[in-house]
Amino acid sequence: MESSLSALRREALSGLFSFLAPADRDAVARSAGRLWTTLTEPGARDPACVLVAYGGGKDSSYTLSFVRAMQLHLADRHGQPFTLRSATNRHAGMPRAVMENIDRAYRALGMLTDPACELLIVDGTTVSPFRVDAPPSPLVAARNRLDILMTGHRTCADARPTFCNACNLSMANAFGVAAAHGTGADVIITGDSAQEQRAYTAWINRLARQVPHPDRAPRGSGFPQVLGALDDVARAYFRDIHGSDAAASEAEHTVRSCVPPTLRFFSIYGETGYDAGSHWDLLTRHLGFVFDDLAFSFTESDCANPALMAHLRGLKCQYVYGRGYHEGLEEYTGFALALMRRKEFPQTLIDVMAKRYADAAAHEVLRDRVNAFARDAYGLDEEQLICMVHSPFTAGGRNLRRYLACRAEDLVGQEPAIHELLCASADEPQGHRSALVAKLEELSGLRLHQLQILYAGEMRPALVQSILRGDPHKGSIRTRHTPEGPEITETISGR
């Protein structure tokens, strides 16, 4: 058994090294040496557990390969390797193609049959072994759907807050959940430099200072303290977004900070480059990475939400600004391609995305595909997305009249009744389920009490604006807010 396992590991390392340049092989040896020093300090566990967050995209696939090479290199030199824990945080925006990419990577790296590898899926607070055919969690999908709707209606479907705020907090929680799983992790691998880590920590602490601090035991220092600050931000954020519903779903929206106190970061920044162009053969020939048409959307190769962001811009241009759907796609495409260049994407991938959105005749096909994704992933139809870009119910129904005139002319005469309905107390008995309530719920995808929460809430809450202010994923575009209006500059966000 031991000899066959050793042979498997040697074969996996040989296969990996055959696709790594000499400089990258040297980088593996240097990083492995530094990690070995860390893992063999006095009092360290043997074997230690090293955690890698693996989202299934191109960059995290390379990071996983690099750390697997470190593990195999140390096993070859010192015998028993450390335990490599690879954890995938799954959300509804992750298409099946991403799970298939993950499975092919694990097979190519010999991880599925190596007992020193722990391959995990994190669904909210639930951890389970990786299986490519593991069904998505309906609870996570329902939570993702509601987070998108409630945030989207507070921001007129601004892309980053709508899709990324809750998702980023969920990813932070997955770090904590995966690090605390079982007997816990000792080290988390990161590709961020020490300077980037400090800047990120400072940004989190600035956000945390803007929210109430509950009376709870101190969370120590280091990573537990960072997760604790994020937990405070998450609780405040979701209390604002979900209003009276927040308490019922608080356990689903927290960031777990009860991780081993000795947990530390280990950075491989500076040892190796992450750009896909430098590792194209490793990704595509060895790992079998496929840039799926839906999963690969602008800056993401593991999430279809950016395609939905572009779709929402098209809907906003068509139904709010009274222009053409294709004009909105073109505006978002220009922004997103500039973001890809800023992130130093390979020109090949930039060209793929530019070509996909360049043909106006293909826009309706794209529209149909993204609508199908929205239905399958989130249970949302196009009418509900149009409602979200109008945000008609938020802030006392500020945009209600415009929305009814545009999309629900049969309800124009009932505008006073809608206001009366929405300003009622959420716990006030509503009597029988009226046709008006049913219609509003059908148009929005939300229940009446959730519409009432929106009605009582403000547009673009302060914490949402604070998060977006520090986010680099935004840019200025030239647009028009009416068909014949003047050209103006607008800041949009996205991925």
C-alpha cells in the first residue's frame, strides 16, 4: 500500500513538474522549504493541516497546483507529507462546469486517492466531502436569491452590492468554517503579499468601526480578530438589508471566527506568478480546465454572475432609460473589458469576451441564456429582474410611479392602495391574500412583508456605500439616462 501511494505521489509530482517552467519548479522548492520551517517549529502538530481555498477558477487552480507540488516535494524529501485541505465555498452562481473543472484538477493532481488530501465542499455552515455530482444546497440557493433581491432593490441593482457583498461575506465565513473543521487547520495559504494583507485588514477594521459592537468576549488577535471584525460587519449589514427578517436568518449570515488561535497565514506571493497566460498549458492540458461559456464571464472563471450583471445593465438601459438592451450590454462590456485589462488578463481571454458581446445579433441569444441561468440558479424570471432595476418599493416607493407606468399599467390606478399596503406594519394582520398582494409578489419575487421592509428602508444604505467606496471593481462610463438626453458620466460596478 505504502509503495503504491509513494508511486502515485511521484507520478503526480512528475506530471506537475512537466508543465512547470524551471523558475516555477525552483519556486516550489523555495516555498516548500519555508513552509517546512513553519510546520516543524517547536510545539507544531505532526502532521500539520494546510488549508487552501479552492473556488474552481483559473487562479485558484494554479494556486492549488502550486501547493500540491509543495506537498509532494516535501513528501519526497521528508516522508510523511502535511495534510492538504482544499475547501470549495459553493454558491448558487457557480455553474456545474465549475464543479467539473474542480474534479478534473483533483484527478490530474492525484488528490482524490491520496489520504493526505482533504477535499471539502462548504455549503453555508455545512461541510461535506467533495463530490462532483453533489447536489447544490437548496437552503444556500434560497438565501442567495433573497440576498440578491433585497440588496438589489436597495441599490437599483448596482452590480457589486447586489451580487458580491453577501457572497464575499459568505466566502469569509467559509474560511472560518473550513479552518475550524475537524481538528482544525494550522496554516492558510494566501497569494496576497504582506502589504496586501495589512491593507485588507485595515479596510475591514475601518468598516467594523462603523457598526455597533455587541458585548461579547474578545476574539484575540490575528486571523480570529479579522474574522470577528467581519462578523460584526456581516451582522450589521444583514440587519440593515433584511430588517425584521434578519434575526431569523442570523445564523446563516454570520462569519465564523472560532478558529484555532494558532492559525496563521503563509504567503506564496513573490515566489510565483498567477497570470493564466504563463501557465496556460498547465491549466488546459494538464488540469483539463475548460473556460465554459457561462462560468467564464469577464473577470471570473468560476461564476456566472458577471453575465447576469451585464444582463441587468441591458435591462436598465431598456426599461429605465428607455434606450436599447444592446446599448446596456455594450456599456457593461466596455467597463468589464477595461477591468480585465487592469487585472492583466491574457489577451486571448479578453478577445474571447470581446467577441462574445460584439455581435448585436447574438445579444438576444445571450439574453435567453442568462435568463435561463437566473431561473435555474435563483428562481428569478426576467420580469422580476426588471422590477429590481427599477427598485420601485424602496424608500417609501420613490420609484413606484415610474415603474407602474413602464411595466404594470393595470396597477397605475392602484398606486395609493399600494402605498397604503406597503406602509402598514409588517406584523399588522392583512386579512385575506388579495389580488393586489399576489400581483406585487409575482412582479417582485418577494413576499409582502419583505416589500414592506424595503418600503421602510433607505436607498443605498450607508454601510453599502462604505463597502463600495473601498472596492476597486468600479469605473466610469459615458451614458444617457433618456433616449435623447445629454451624454453624462456614470460610475458603475461589477466583475
